[in-house]
Amino acid sequence: MCAWRLDDGPIRHWDATKEPMPKKLRQALEDDDILIWAFNAQFERVIMNRVLNIWPAIHRWRCTMALAYMHSFTGDLGMVARQMGIDEDKTKLATGKRLINMFTKPQKVSANQPHKRFTSETHPVEWKMFVEYNIRDVEAECEIKRLLDKPKYPIPAREWEFYALDQIINDRGLPIDRVFVENALAMANRRKDELLERMRTKTGLSNPGSPAQLLPWLQARGYPFGDLQKDSVKKVLTAWQGIQTGELKREKDSLYPDKLTKAAVAVLKLRQQQARTSTSKYAALLNAMGEDGRMRYVFQFCGASRTGRFAGRRFQPQNLTMMRDIESEKILVQMTDVIRQNDYEALQLYRKEPLDALAGLVRSSVRAPRKKKLVVCDLSSIESVVIGWVARCERLLNVFRQGKDAYKDFATELYKVAYEEVTKQMRKMAKPATLGAGYRLGGGEIKEGKKTGLWGYAENMGVEMSRKEAHKNVATFRKVYKEIPQCWYDLEDAIKSVIKRGGSRKVGPVRFYMAKPYLVCELPSGRCIFYKNPRIRREKMEGIDRETGERYVYWKDSISYMGKQQNGSKWLRINSHGGKFIENIVQAIARDVLREGLLALHKAGFYLIGHVHDEAISEEAANDNDHTHEQMRLCMIRKKKWMAKGGADMPLNAAGMTTKIYRKD
């Protein structure tokens, strides 16, 4: 079935089980001058290709889901409609999911139920509801377009050109090495069985993998929570470690697991490994592969709220564990070959914990087919480049103009050594602050078993530092690159002024203005970030004295807007500050730099198959000497006029490689 509408006419319905396609619908679909709008247009386009054998050109498609995401909404059609406040009678019927399952999936045949498929003849009442559901879908989609597709909420034509390229890339898919994936999954399962057996030996439980059995055992040995969720286990182990190092002090209402026994700690660490999900990506890869060995539709256009960056789907290519402390490319290739040969014992020679190796080698699942190669190129330190450019931080910009390393530059101040004297370890320790302190991260502390601020940020990067070191790094960063903290305050002042008094205010290369119900941040590329229903409210805040460590209370005008919570799906009011706004701006501009690079690569004939964060991936013939990583690099750093907005030039660079297996350089 299909519900459809031409321009502003009435919504019509076509029941494909009873009649041929309406002539007007076919004419519209085959007319190259007519745009086709749909929510999640990618799905509609592929279904139209495969089921109806109708192939409208990709540049004709417009996606109301992508349009909503461009305006910082998120989720499926029902979620977006609710976030936008669209009337209930224009949103999906609550019974929609049940009806989809009822009419689009085979049914179990039994003595009482003889139908393998339900139809309008077998269930006429439900079919009528299904038709109504289909019509409601189109009503909601039309309402989203009506509310958002307006000149006062500008979407540059360049964005729809980029959307078309996104569809081409998703259609091509990533080439997957089935042998490698199958062996990696088998090895992961084998290792998890081994860990379960070790837990069984330590606990005496018949099935320590069962929370119902393991939880009481742990609680009897000082475990404070009523569940064994990943976050809970990590909090307890972090707090326990803080007690051992003296970095966690007993405070009222804080997590302080000093009763936790060493036996419980050992079992919790085993459970952390045994229950890890990073290796589950191998199962996702197998389930999502096509018959031709490629995995498609893993990049979600504008999937990251507000910034416009891509989100990952299916096996989440934007969120892959990085192999840490790898000695060389040669070692990585050897480890990949060991897995392809299914040599479990040999893998343990490279990594003491096999699951660490397997989690860090998911990228190796992407392998160029026979007589092909992968050409990969990554924009160098792009977020550091952009934050320096936005804040007009000359010291940071000069680092990149001179072709130097930003981590080493910061290390010279952190350790008071010359640039040439910075060691590998010094550079590693300087990396977290260089990447995160610009977004107003504090030094951090342990709160309810969780390291916060730069301390926690460094831990997530695999960099071990003390709380004292984290605080020192933050203070040093703010002193050395002082223009960046000043930019936080300038952004807050501009935003508050625009919300209170209207008009427009510029900060560096960006401009703020109100286009109700949105606070609009116009980026130098012409694209905009939209913040719905912004508000300023005086709020009670808590601070920590840097010298004494004492907590104190103060009042501040707080900026907030409506959005999706970071770790969840609820649509609620989000408090923000200059550090968060500059993070949005920097990541959005970095995404636009990538956009220009990918479009240039496509125009130059590169066969793009993917991109991860600030990196492009193409698949070329093994003997192709034209589409090299050096040519790719030149395309990715080609300047557009907007990259010199405000007088300062954005010092772009990139590094590339040619490889058989996908990996980080």
C-alpha cells in the first residue's frame, strides 16, 4: 500500500493488492523535475527500486527525517512529531507497530489459524486501520515539512547535495571479510566461556553468568548495588580503586565501597570482561551482511543531534574500540591474519587478554575485495584546528601553520621542556587536555563511583593520570590557550543578549539570532544549528574552590533549550554553557569541512564507501594510480571561501594511506 500527496492536494491511498498504480502517481515518480519527499526517504527509495522497479534519480529525493535532524530533532516519526508538538490526530496511530507486524510478516499456521499471510480479506477491520495508519504517516510527514521547510530556517542547497552523496555511499556499502568476522566471533565466544569457568571456580556457583545467582554472592561480600549492569560494576570498581589510592574520601551520600572484599573485586573484574559487548559487533556484522559480502546503510545523515555529524547504524562504525599501544602496522596485520587463520593460541601471544585484541580489531572486518585496495585519509587534528580558528587563538593556529603537533606543543608547557625534547609518554599525557579541555571540562573528581571531568575523559581514552594531574592539565590549558576560555564567555554573553533582546550577535566566524521558536547559530558555511525554545533562568550553582577543595554555592543566569538527553531518549530541557556551545560549533564546522572534502572526492571520481568522524574511505582498483591517498589528501584540504571568514585562514592538513584492511593510521 502507499499513501501519497501531490503538492498541497489531498492525501490519496493506493491499495496495491486490489488495483494498479494510479496514473498520476506513476507520472509524478517518473518526472525528473519533481522532488520526492518522505520520512526516512532512504527506505522508501530502496523499496521503490526493488519492489516497483521504479528508479527516481537520487538527487530528486528529500528526506523529512533528515530535515528534522537538521533542526536538532531526533528519533522516529512519532518521536519527532511529539518533539515538535504536532497534534495527536496528525501523528501515528498507537497500534501502528502491531499492524505492521500483522500484515508485513509471515504468520505461524496452526489448526486454528490457517493463513500464512494476513490480508484485507482475512482481517478487513484491521486492514482498514492499517490504511488509516498509512494516511496518518503522510499527514505527519507533511506537517513536519510545512513547519520546517521555510526561508527563516535556512537549509543550504549544499546540504541536499551532501545528502545525495550520503545515499550513494550507503548504497555502495562496506566490503566485509566474512572469514575474519566468523573466526573473531568464535574466538570471542570461546574466551567468554573460559572467563565464565574462572568465575565458576572462584564463586562455586553453577552459573555465575546469571545475575540472579551472582548478585547475592557479591552482595554478601560488600557489593552495594541491586543490579549488575555495566555502569554499576564500573562505578563500584572505580570507587574501590579510589579508596586504595586515597583519591576518594568518605562523604555523605557518596558511593564508598570500603566493605568490598578482594574476592568480590576479582570476580567483578572477570564479569566486566565476560559481559563486554564490544565484540558483539561481529555478530551484528554477520547479521547485516548482504549476499555480496557488503554491509549497507550504516551511516545516518545528521544523526548526531545539533552538530549535523553522522551517527552509526547496525554495527556502529562511528563507535569502534581503538587498538591501543599497537607497536606497528605490521603487528596489526599479523594479528588480523592470526584471526583469519583461527589461531586462538597465537592471538594470546600478541595480547594477554584476547578480548582486548578482538575488540580493537573490529575495523579489520572491512577488507578490500580481490584486486581492490582501500584508500583512507583523515583530517589532521581537525577539532583542535577549528577551536583555534573559532577562538582566534594564534598560538594554537601557528602550531598547525608550522606543521607541528598540538599534543607536543601543549606538553612543552605541561612539562617545561623544549618541543624537540617531548617524549612519547609526555605527548600521550598531553593528549586528553588538548582534545577535551577546550570544551570546558574541569579537572574532575569521583562522583558516585564515576570519574568526571578531564580525569574521566582521560580514562576513557586509555590514558592513566591522577586527579591532581588532571586538574593541573586543565589549569595549564586555560592559561596557555587563554583565547579559548574567553570564547566561552563571549558565546554566553552573545546568546543571552539575543535571547533577551533579539537582534543578532557575532562571535568570531559564527552569528546568533532568534527565529522563533529557535535560537539560531549561523555557521560560516551557511548551515545553521537550531536550539529549540531557548530560555535564561537564574539558578543555584555549586562550585569547588581550586585551592581548598571546599564546595560553595553561587547564583548564575543559566542558558537552556529543549533537546534529547545525552544518554537516553527523553526530550527535555537541557542546561548549557559556553563550553558546550563551542563544542557544538567546533564539531559542526569540522563536519562541514568533511562535507566539502567528500563532495570534492566524489567529483574527482573516488569511489567513496564510507567515512568515520573526520576520515574518508574509498575503494579503488589495485592498479589505479590516479586515485591515490595523496590526491585524496589534496581534495580534503581544498579551501572554500568560508574557511577564511573573519580574516583568519583555517590551516587544514590531512594524512592518508593505502591499505588492504581498514585501520587507523
